[in-house]
Amino acid sequence: MSENKSNNTRPLVGLLSNVVLIRICSAIMFLFLMIGHLSAYPWSSTHNPQESRLVESMKSIDFVFLGEHSTYWNLYFGWGLLVAVLLFALAAILWLLSDLASLAPRRLGVITGVISAINGVGAYISFRYFYVPPSLSFLAICVILLAVSGRLLRAPKLSAGGEPAKS
């Protein structure tokens, strides 16, 4: 009977593996955060005359910073594009890092812990200054990676050959 129970839970364990959980976080980062961010392009609203005037003034007011001429719109628009690129990069890094779960679990545990903390800060900033959906996405990634980090940090140390080290 106990053998039957372990066979029934094995597919569930595979679905909740560290690799799968990290890749789920990567997918959330890509689909909800990066694509969601780009869906708000051009990151401004021009539904009424006041908003249109604001955007036009951002495009027309020139200033010099460190000897370079720019407009507020260039900074605003460029920052919006940069955020999308950085979100994509983090999603790709998470996906690629997931392969290290069995090779260097404790080191990956530290990395996922740091990324979890960053996403916790992202959840707060998004909630405080932006919108609830990105806040919830950052929070989900934070919680999942925190759990993965804990599991990875409790993994046994591996020897140079990849086997558990003997103490």
C-alpha cells in the first residue's frame, strides 16, 4: 500500500521540483511582468486634453544633463523600454539558472534568495507607486523563490563528483 502511495505522488513531486518552480517564476516574469509592461506602451495616457498637454510638454521641454540634450519624454520612454529589456533578461536568467538546481543547489539557493528579495521589493514598489497586478506577480515570484531557496539551501553539500559529500 505504501508503495502505491509513493507512485501516486511522484508526478506531483516532479511538478513541484525546484527546476519547475524556478521556470514558473521565469514564465511569470516574462508573461505578466515584461509583456504586461509592454502592453502599456507608450506608458502614458492621452484620453483627455490635460493628459495630452502633459505628454506634449514632456516631448517639447529640453534640458541638459551631463552635457547631453534630452527631453523628459526621451527619459520616460527610454526608461520604459529599458525596464522591459531588464525584465526579459531576468526571466531568461531565471530559466537558465534552473539547470543548476542539481549541480550546485546551495549556491543556487543563495542566488534565488537574492532574486526573491528583489522581487519582494518590486512587489512593494509596484503596490505603492503603480498597480496591483504587477505587485501580485512580483509577490508570487518572491514567495515561490523564497520556498525554492529554502529547499536548495537545505540540500546536502555535493562533492566534486556531484555526489553528496561525506562528513
